[in-house]
Amino acid sequence: MRTARCAIALALCTWRLVPATHATENVLSDSFVVKSGIPASEVERARAEGFDMSRMHGAPGPHIVPLDESPFVGPLAQQVRQELAEQKVNGVGIARQGEVPDLRKASRMALKSRSRMAPSDRPYQSLASIRPHLRYEPISVKGTILQNVRLVEATTGGGLLDGRWTGVSRSWEVAGLGYVQLEESEYRESGGSITLIKEWVNADVNGSPGSVQTKRERRGKTLVSLDWVTDNTAFRLDLQPLDPNAVKANQEALLALARSLGG
């Protein structure tokens, strides 16, 4: 599902997000490689697998580029083109069996094995219990459809900065909609660089560029995903819908939820 979404050192590459209103930039430089200190052997290995680090910006913040100027080359670029074509023709992306994650199952397994996990990997069952481990206050769900829904779990994410995590993931089971997971990661302070691929833009979240997509196995699970990025934070909403066939309604529900966050 997220093969083409890469995180290398402090750099995030979110390949589906696209602001149509921003000017295209040329990112063909070695500034990221030089500043990150990544060994040349790793740079070459990544390029052979379809990810050219020399095309990433060294400066922090979001950078908007078309696919042909992005870090994705060779097989990964071809994968992105294929998924773009599938979405255009079918309205959904067809995934191989087992490629779409089962969010509910993963949550149940994590909660069952919590006692055997490292402290940094353990799921929490309240915002109050995870808050001391976070560097930033998570975005508020007050006034949204999640406000009065019991939190299933919360886990730390992002990176460690001064002993606390820069990201968090929270999950809820929403009646009439499905299993919802919200991920957020603050990247600006840590110097993160996000490369945004222009061709994926199809949504706007309160003025921030976004991309919504539905992935479906031919005989199995469906996942609706919405990504968007602000000047400080990268967000992702995933929905394992109760009604997989309600493609448009599920996407609109995620967009409405995203736009209501932070109230």
C-alpha cells in the first residue's frame, strides 16, 4: 500500500500530495544527500531500487514537484504512473491480495501483545496516558464525529526529539462508518523535508494540499486514505469502511472529518 512512500533520515517523501496552486520547483540537486550524510553506497542502492535521493531538497518544509522531477525513478515511478491510471479509470486502485492492511486486526494483535512490547511500541488506550511521551499536543477532535467515540488505541510515531515523540497515531471504531485511524507527525522543527508529487492532488483540507484514494483487493479488504500536509505537520486519515462499495461517500466522509479537526 505504501511502497512508494519513503522516509529517509529526517526527510519524508509523501508521494501523493499535490498543491495545484504552487509553482513547480526543480529539485535536481545533491543538497539533501550532502546535508544528511547518507553513505554513497546507500544512495546508489536506493537509486537502483527507484528512489533518487539527489532529487530531494536539503531545506526543511514541503516542496512541490511533478513526478518526472521527483525522487521516484525507474520502477517506483512506473508504479506511481500505474496507480494514477487505475484511479482515473476505475475510481479505485486495485491492490494485490494481502497488500491492504487490516487495521482492526493489527490493533487487536498489538493490544494482546502489549506486555511483551518495548515501551516505545506499546499502544495506549487514552490520550492522557500517551500525552507525556509526545513533544507536541495532538490535533483536537473536539467538535468532530470522533469527539464522543471511545479511543481504541494510541501509539507514538514520527521521531524522537529530546526524549519525546514528534508523532502519534490514534484509532476509533465509528458507528455507521468503520474503523478510522488518524496519524500526524510534526516535521518542521526536526528539519524534515517533504517532497510532494503534483499529479496526485485531488483534495483540499482547509487550504492545505491533499490527496484521497481508495485501495481495494479483488477479493478482500478496502482502505480509503486521505493525506494532507501543512507547513508543520503531515497528516493521514485511513478508513476501513463498513460499506466498501460506497466509494464516493467514504471519501467525502474522510474529507469532512479532516476539515473539522482542530476545532
